[in-house]
Amino acid sequence: MEATKVAEYARALYAAHGDKAEAEAAQKMRACEEAGNANEAKDWEAVRQAIRQIRGPNQG
């Protein structure tokens, strides 16, 4: 997934879920891993990292 798409997904997920967005992305990543979708899992990990950046430091 392109970096712009990752950032777009991260912003949308954060807008929809607030502080729970990172956990939501992690859950989607695990589901993809369990289903054998390694590439999609990597995309969700990138989204999770982007959400962490949006939230900023010391936000749990």
C-alpha cells in the first residue's frame, strides 16, 4: 500500500475510533495474519504505526 493510502486509512480510522484506532488496526493485522494474508497484514501494521504517530508520544 502506498504511503499516502496508509496515512489516509490511519486518519480515517483515528477519526472514527479515536484512541481505540490503534487497537482496531492491530486486530485487523492479526486477523489477516491468521488468514494467511501476509501482505495485507503488513499494510495494517503500517496503518497501526501511522496511527501511533498521529496520537503522538505518551498516549498509551
